[in-house]
Amino acid sequence: MNFSKQILFFLSALGAFNGVVLSLYFAVFKKEKTHTDVFLGGLLAALSIRVGKSVLFYFHPQLSKIYLQIGLSACFLIGPLLFFYVKSKQERLNITIAKYSLAGLLLLLIILGWLFPYEGYTIWWTKPVYYVINAQWLFFILLAFYSARATFAKLADRSRQMSYDEVWILTVISGIFVIWASYYTARYTSYISGALSFSFIFYLSLMVIFYERNKTLNVSVLKKESYSNKIEESLAQNILLKITTVFEEQKVYKRPDLTLTILAKELNVRPQFLSQFLNDNLNKSFNQFINEYRVEEAKRLLKEDVHLKIDAVGIECGFNSSSTFYSTFKKITGTTPSNYVET
């Protein structure tokens, strides 16, 4: 292999190698990981397998057919994992359905791969299966785009600031689409273009997310500095009394769609004023404040209503998904809902 090919091999394989490392971190080694982390880890793993196969085959055309079969099979998982990642990031995913769907698809791939191996059905894998892979992959990309359409709309409206999670969603969806397009158009460019695009998108995504993370932190600091004058104690106590009354009488914290603006309207105060009260007087973010109420309600239900399933308790208390409920409960109480029930 000459020097130019060595450079090409390094650049094309770099993304796949780092993708494997990150996938292990998100899916296995990350502390207090959520279902979103697992889906992202799985997505990176499937992409890395697909890209790794491309790199090996490009530089070693005599590669065993089993590796080609594994690489193409991994493509069937990329689309669903992307869609489930986006939905879980938006807290709109039924985790049970997602798990069974992925398990069923994986089992189907194993059975079909065993009955119709690449070695004996090469034409079948390189023609109809390849077209089905591209169609299925694109279908789930479009579903992910549709699910995140409101977030993409913010790109055209500079007055609306995107959250850190929204930047993650846009970056991942856009990156996966570019990689799909690179593979789909490889017949007109080069087979290795898909692997090179993965390396490029991988590092570009890390840069964008790192930049947005720092920008978010800086904005938070600026907000704290802008609230230099704390609300007077008497007025703060009055606001807290209003919140307590609304929470006890209307249980508004149980609303999954509750936002700072909605709560401010219920209290008949300006959203900026309520945000300042929470940040300066209580030293809490809006989400932290609301989640503490939700967790307290969950603790009550877990002890008093033993017939109610744990997942149902989370939904009853206002959490959008079981994964958010579990992670928030553990973060606030230091234990899981199931362990809390047993104590």
C-alpha cells in the first residue's frame, strides 16, 4: 500500500474507530446512562460496522463474504436506531415498543442471514437487498426529519434559540442523511466516499456540539449575572405561596407539557420574573424545580398505590417517558423507583 493509500485508509477508518469507542461509552460505560444514550450508542455502533466493512472491502477486495453480510445487515438497524434516538431525545418514545421492535428486527436479520447467506446468494444481497437497505434507511431518516420538524424550523428563525438537546438532534439527523447520500451516490463518485463522509461528519458534529455546549454555558452565566438584584424576600414568599397553592389545588406539575411560560400565566406573573425567582431565590432551574415536585408525588404513589406499575407512576406524575422518570428519580433521590419501593 503506497503512502497516498495509507493516508486514505487512515482518514476513512478514523471515524469508524472513534465511532466504536463512543458507542461503547454511551451504551456501556457511561454512568447514569439513559435510553437515549443507549440508542445513540447503538446508532454509532451500527454506523461503525457499516463503515468499517466499506473500508476493509475497499482496500481488501478478497474480504470474506461474512464480513460483507454483517456490514450490510447493520444498515438495517441504522434507520430505526436514528428514529428511536430522536423520539427518546424528545421524550415521546414508548421504550417497550422500541425495545421489542429492535429485538424483532435483529432476530429477523439473524434468521434471514442464516437461511440466505451472502456467500450463496451474492446477487440477491448486492441487488434487491441493497436497494431495500437504502429505501429503509431513507424512510427512517424522513421520519426523523418529520419528528424534528419544529426544531428544523428554528433554523430559519434566528429569534428562536435552540437548546443543547435540539442541537444534538439536528446534528445527528443531518449527519446520518449526508452519510446515506454519500453511500447512495457512491456509484457516481467512489465507494470509499461513505466512509470518508462518516469521518468528516463525526468530527464536524463533535465540534458543533462542543461549541453549542460552551455557548449554552456562557448564556447561563450571563443570565445569572443579569439577575444581580434578587427579588425582595416578602415578594419571593408571596410568589412561593402562589406556586404552592396552584400546585396543591390544580396539580399543574403533572402536565407533561408544562413550561415556564405556562406556569407564569397560571401565576399571573411575567416568565422572566418567575425565571429570576427560581434561579436567584431558590437556586434552581425550572426543570429541577418541577421535577422535584413530580418526584415527591411519585414517592407518595409508590408507597400508597402498590397496584400501580412503576412506569405508570412516572406518567401519572407528569414525566414524558419512563426513561426520564427513572433517571430523574435516581438523580434526585439517589436510588431507583424499584429500590425505593422495597425500602
